Amino acid sequence: MPVKVSVVIPVYNPGTYIEDCIASLLRQSLPPDEYEAIFVDDGSTDGTPARLDELAASDARVTVVHQEASGWSGKPRNVGIEAARGEFVMFVDNDDYLGDEALERMYDYAVANGADVVVGKMAGQGRGVPVELFRRNHPRATVDNAPLIDSLTPHKMFRRAFLDRIGLRFPEGRRRLEDHVFVTEAYLRADNVSVLSDYVCYYHLKRDDASNAGFQRFDPVGYFANLREALDVVEKYTEPGRSRDRLLRRWLRNEMVERMRGKRLLNAPEDYRQELFAEIRSVVVERFGPGVAAGLQPTQQVVAALIADGRLDDLVAFAEWETSVSTKAEPDGIEWDGDVLRIGLSAELTSDGTPMTFPAEGTAAPLDGPPASVQEAVNWVASHSVARFGSATVELLLSERTSAAQYFQPVEFTRETVPAEGDGRVRLVLRGTAAVDPATAADGSPLGSGRWDVHLRVKLGGWTKQSRLGPVPVKGRTAADAGVVGGRVVLPSWTAKQGTLALDVDTPGKRLGPERLADGAVTVSGDRLEVSVPFHVPGDSPVLLKLTRGSGAASVQVSGTLRPKGSEALLEAVLPVGDLAGAAWRVALSPAPEAPEPSFHPLPFAVRVRAGSVQVVHPPRPGAGQRLVRRARRVAGRLVARVRARGK
């Protein structure tokens, strides 16, 4: 069978961080004879070479190439390309990992669309990844119709024949931004680029020791010399005009303006700040015309103008003002509506913790040269924010806690200009309602098991800011009834530490609702049990009950039904009375009775059979020892969930 995909992994002293990468490669859904993994060891001095040789000896999919240290990832990747036998080449870093179906999905998408390059959706754990690019699939993407230029890391799939036809290889040696040079040329010369956004293909991790290559302090002179090479590629393969300006804007914004802005600038040591500023200014003056900065957000335009004008002190002062600006994201009612969870919300900017105010009227006049002072810059941003308030947006994203996978949810919102107290100024407030359907919330697929944090992404004034929804004072409490929808239990709650909104989806062992049921909530007639429970169900739902005696030595499973009953649900089941003799039996519920391994959630009552009669009792409160055991189990459960998430 011809090899469809060759995965090339440059390796240098990853230690145990390579294990997730290896495991994900061996779990791929693509048949084993249709892909290969090529590890290029760039002179590692830890135990990795022996680990990889052992792996290659036991698995025919794995090839290991050893070479002397070259200093960076460019040469190992090129060596991997030459060794590759696959129709496509996929690049993976040794401390990252793939989704289980990544190779199969990306290859099929490439073939279906005749793509030379496939960009798979990324999730960043402690690392920034593109957001706008992965809103939807782009079967035929270009640098003009999609924000491709936001994704310049090499973690993509490339057609080998395309790389050979144009002679594209990575710049080699100890240097930076070799991936920018390579990927930019690939985008500009490919017959087609496809973006696969409905499955997380690549997990981009920040190591606990912060020793990823991209997190190392760099030499500004060398870094910006390498950056100029990426700009050269853009200028070589594009014509002067708006398209070129838009591409160049990516480097001005990400590599220069953002380094001279906010906490990133203020946290830099004084001497390093001076070095960065000098090199950044030289590139800005030398390479960027006025059309490049004109498309930036207002605050970014101010920073770019101050850089070009050589005013580092004013950049610092402007950064100090910007760090006072944040987003206030408040919930405004959370309730179930059929299969959908509706989340009310409001958002506005704050300054030093109080609502930010703006002039009642503004103008979107362009920034005509550098501002005369920092105060003039602040006033211009405020005026521009009012004038462009009609384009402000608020969006809701769900982010899975362990994998960092993110998905946009539909939001209907309004923009409100609210008079501030006393001075004729106004507040700019966004209010809306998000609709979360657990059956389709993950780009058309159901939400996976785990905790999903709720984030708001606000574009207002000169900022795009993302923050958690909350906090609220009632930390650790439920935010709405647990919903049993689509064969899943979804429990909206306020997190115990921050008091921000999260959704617990099919979390095994998670207690649903209160510690104790209200008096009269449970009725027993013979062997028939009826319980009013504070759940939401859109219609009759089959469930599975698990009755467990004592420490778990014995258990019985029983079919049941949840039916809507006003604002609650009625749980009905027929109990096997003859099997329930002895001590109290704790009751747990699974909303997916047909699942191969149903997840059970404890209910706040137990049953006991005496003289053939069923009695309902409250389970005893756990003692100190039991609480410690439960806490240990929760910690172990989180570790298992993290491992499982990395296997998704």
C-alpha cells in the first residue's frame, strides 16, 4: 500500500515531553500501512535517541534519523522531507501532539479539494493559536479570502510533489522564523490551500519548563534580520497594493506592535526593551508604507505611529494606560429552552476596574501622523471607538479545559449607548443571548465529556479581548438545572475558584443538583419508584440507574425514564425488590443507557428494602476519611480525563 502521509518530527532533548507526541502518532485512525513517522534527532544529549531507536525497532511505521546538532528545526525538517515516502508531508513538533483522526481527515480533505497545503484546526494549551481562521471550513482558501497569514507555524500537511516542484525547503542553521519563510511561500505559490476547521487536528503545547523553542529570549538583531526574509517572500510573489499591505500587516502587528504594547512592553527589562525598540523601528521605517499600518486596530495604529516617530517613552506611557483597560463580562440569566441552553450576557470595557466612559459623539477620522501626546492618542482612540461602535461585536466560545479546543456559539446581541453619571459621557455596552446546543456545539458535533469554560470574545474600540463569563459571588454553585439532552448530562455551574461559568458534560461522579431532595419529592408504590428531580429534559428520555450497596461490593442496574414535569423532571423506575436486601443502596443515573461504558452521576438519595417494602433514605454525609478518599479519586479522575483528552 502506498504511503499517504509522512509525519516529520524534528527532535532535540524533549525528555518525557515527547511521549504524548509518540502516543498520538501511534493512535492515528489512518491504517498503519498508509502513514509513517520520521523522527529526525538533531543531536539530542538526553535519553531520547535510545527511546526512539527502541520504538523504531518495535514498530514498522517509525523511522529514526540521527544527525549532528544543526542548531534549529530547519535542517531536521528538510532531512525528513528527503526521507519521506508519503504523498503528503505533515510537520509535528516533538512536544506537541495530534488528534487521533488528524492524518486521515486532513489527507481526505486534501484529496477531495486538490489541495497542496492543508491547515488543520489547532488548539493551544498555554500557547496562542489562530481563532478567526478556524471559524469554518475553507475548502479553497487564499491569502485574500481567508486569514491564512495568521497561521505561519509549520504544523500543516504539504503535498510532497508541490514542495519538489517549486523547490521549497526550510532555511537552515541557527536562526528564527524559518517557518514564516517556508509557509508564506507555500501559501502564495500553492494551487489550492484548504482549511479544515471542524476537527481539532493539532494540539500546540507550552511546556511546563517553558523551554519550547518559541519561548526563548532572542537576539533582536538576528530575529528581525530573519523577519526581513519573510517580508522579502511577500514582496517577491505579490504586487504593490492592498493585498500586499494586508499581508505585511501581519508582521507589523504580531511581531512588532504587540511587542511594544501593554504588559509585554512593560515587563521587558529596560536594556532589552531598548534593543527591541531599535530593531523594530528600523524595520518599520525601512519596509512599511502608510497603507500597512492603516488597517490596524486604533490602539495598534497609535503604537505603530509612535514606533515610527522614535518615541519609546511615549510608548511606555501609552502601555501603562492600556494595561488599565479590561473587559467586564457579566451573565444575565441562564436557562434551558428545549434542547438549548440560553446564556444571557453583557460586556463592556473597564478602566482600573470601573466602567470606561467615552465622549457622546465621535469621529472615525484617520490617524494623520503620530499623535502629539499620549493624551491626544487616548482621546483619538476614544473618539474612534464611539464612531465605530456600530461594528462592535460580542461572541461566546466554549473551551474544553484539558485540551483547550474552542468552538464559537451563536449569539444575538444589541449595542447600547448608556449615559454615564454626571459628565455627559457614555458607556458602550453589548447585551445578548447565546444559544448552546450540546448536541451540535462542537462545530456540528456533540460536546465531549469534560469541563467546558465559557468565554466571551469582545471586539470594541481598539481592542479584541477574551475573558471568562463572570465572576459571580456564588462560587461553586450550580448556575441552572442539569440538562439531560442528547444522551448527555450538562450541568451549568460557577467554578469554585473564580466563580466563572462552566459546563460540566458527562463528568463521571459529578453530583447533580442539591445534596438532599425536598420533602415529598420521592414516592414509592410497591416496587415502583417516582422521584421529582431538579433536572431539565426536553421530552421523555430513557436512562439507566445504578444501585450500589455499601462500599461498592454489589450493584444492580435498572432501566428508567425521565419525563418533563413543570420546571423539573420525574424519574420513574421499577426496582428489583428481591435483589435489594440488606443495607441502603445508593442511586446513580446515566443518561446514555446504550453507551458501551455509561457514565453515572450520583443522585441525592438511597433506597432500602425491609420486609419487602422499599424505603427512601438520605445517604449519610461522608466522614473526614471518606472525604479524603473522594478528593483523591477526583484528582485521579482529572488526571485520567487529561490523558483521555490528549487521545481525542
